[in-house]
Amino acid sequence: METFLEQLPIVVNALNVGFLQTLKLFFITLLGAIPLGLVISFGSMSSIWPIQKLVRLVVWVVRGTPLMIQLLILFYFPGLVFGNNIWGTGEAGRFSAAAIAFIINYACYFSEIYRGGIQGVPGGQEEAGLVLGMTKRQIFFKITLLQMIKRIVPPMSNEIITLVKDTSLARIIALQEVIWAGQAFLKGSQGISGAIWPLFFTALYYLIFNGILTVLLGRLEKKLEFFR
């Protein structure tokens, strides 16, 4: 018991540092993927055939391959193929590579959710807006966008919860997020080795954060009930 109590502050401090990295990756991914996904959805719905097909091909490839593979390719490909390691060897470079991979991956998933939400709004409403003299821009922001948000919140919520757990994949390129920190005590870290209990603590971090997100996203859904 004394050993556990002595080790607990060391483990919690390491997990806190790792979880801050996890939170940073999570929020940067959302900040990049949410607007980029909307742009990609416009491309996939473009009336210009080559653009539409190209964008849909990219989305299909990204959604059809594991995020872990995308991380490995994005991080190692420039150095191994072109002899130019654009990311460097430090933690900042690894984080940048992970953030870009996550943003691209989740933007493609979000784009399909956006596309479904936009196409789910009845076309007659756009026609009615045109009859009333509204521009297509006004129709999108004042009619289509508001109804789309209501439709996409539930599937977007699922993807956001999944993103929290997917951040653990960043350790494949040695990014020191929370699971990396917990696993380090199995191999030997800060005088502690062969300890599996820190991994159970990492699960608590995910459970608590996911619980907070679930409550917040649930409240957002209720606020959008007036669109029904």
C-alpha cells in the first residue's frame, strides 16, 4: 500500500501531462476538421464533374483505410521516399504530423455527414426562397444551414466521441499522449516498472472526458429541438 501511495503522485502527474497532449490533439482536430469537412462536402456536391469525382475519390480512400496507416504514411513517407523529414524528430514535429492526419481523416467523415444533412433539407424550401427574392447565399445560411445543423448533431456527436478515443492512435508515431504515459510504467518509467494499474487510470480519464462531452452534446441537441 505504501508503494502504491508513493507511486500515485508520480503516475498522476505523468498521466496529466499525457492527457493535456490528448486534449490538445482533440481540440485542434475539431478546429481544423469541422470547417474543412464543410468545404469538402461542397466539393463532393459540386456540379463540376471532375471536381466532384476527385473529391469523392479522396473521401473514399481516407474513409476506407485505417487512420493508423494514414498516420504512419504521413509521418514517415517524406523522409523515407524523398529523404526530407519535414516533421523533424522532436515532439512538436510528431504532434504536427498527427494533427494533420487527424484533421484530414475526420474532415472526410464530417463531409459525408454535412452532405447528408444538406441534401436532407427539402428542395422546395430553396425554390420558395428564390421566389421570395432571396439569393442562394441567403437561402443557405438562413434556411438550409440551420436545418442541417439540427440533422447532423447526433452523427457528429458520435464522431466526436470516437475522436476522443482515436487520439490514442497517435502513439504509433511515438506521440506521448495519455495511453503512452500509462503504458510507460509497464516498461519502466521514473523508477516504476511492471505496473499495470496506471492503464486503468487512463481509462478513467477517457470516461470522465467522454461523459462531459456526452452531457454537453446532449444539451446542444435539446436546444435545437425547435427545428422539429
